[in-house]
Amino acid sequence: MTPTPSPAPFLVAGLSRFRGPVSGNAAGEICRTDRLVRGALRPHYVMLEPRSCPPRPLRAGSEPLASRGVLCATAVDAASCKAHASSVMAQDMWATGPDGGAPAPRVFFVFTRGDEVGAIGVKELPGFLAPVENPSDAVYLAEVATLGTIDCAKPSVRAVTGGFEVITTTTYPCGGEVTESRTFVAADGTATIRQEVQTHAASGGECP
């Protein structure tokens, strides 16, 4: 008897892309690694910090993923400020993608304002970026909410009443499932997934 071949993973059409030019897309601004820290943030210094999982303090000499401003430039006790900034960690970091055979990297914000040093985790992130008035911040909040990324070559973000809509793509490392999500990001930073479509089914593979 001839064996029946296993069905190939199905592919379906993804979400309809937005029409027309989207602010920031052409210049690539919404896809810059440092797009968040270059914005009009209130702290005097802010950096996006990577951490391992399980998290441990940043090694001496390690560089942040992105930064803006001068670390502890307005602090009265700059040495103490820098020491605190190198060791502070958020308890609820956000993942840069879905977990696979190993946990995905976690990141968070560190900021300084005078002698004040703080860490921003996922719960504080919406308020930290609010009011969300530009596509860059909206895209980042949508990516955090969906563990996905946007396609910078396509119109993936648009302004709508009350905020922005963003289309992201999430690829799961175990099995290869791919989904597209349409997320509404409100002015207060709240991200709500409004639609989700599976564009590639999992192959059945499992993570080690």
C-alpha cells in the first residue's frame, strides 16, 4: 500500500494591509532600533536594556540596546547614580518574541532624572510612553503585545480615531506557526488585539 503523504502546512492570505503611505514607513523611522529612546520622553536619560532569562544584573561594560541622553548627567551624586543604574532591574520585563527551546530574551527600560533611577517593566510601559502620539510608539506597544514585528516594507500602521492600528507578524520557533495580528493602540498606551489570522500552520515539531 502506498503511504499517504503528510499534508503540507497550509498557507492562507494574511490581513489586508492599509492603503496609502504611512507616516514614518518610507523613512524607516518606525523600524529603527533606537526609535523609542529618540522620542520626546520625559526622563533626562533612557536606555533599553537586555537581560538574560532567568534575569541577572548587567555585566560591567555591557551596552544597552539603545539609549538617549547622557547617563546621570544631571545627578548630584553621579557615581551613586551610575552604580544604581547598572544594577536596577524591572521585575516584569517583556519578551522580544515567543519562547522556544530556550526563553526569548527579555528587555526593559532604565531611566535617570537627576539622582532618580528607575526601571520600567511591561506593566508600566504603556504609561511611560503615553500619550501615544506617533506611529513609532504605537508599533512598539503592538509588538510587545503580540510578541511580533512589523513588516517595514509594507504599510503596517495607520492613525485611527483614538489611536493607531498596527499589523504585526509573530513567528513561533517551535513548529513554525506564523500569525498576523491587527492591534489597536490607544492614546493611553493600551494595546488591544482586534484580529488574528494564522498564515502558516505549525508543522508539529516540538522544542527540545
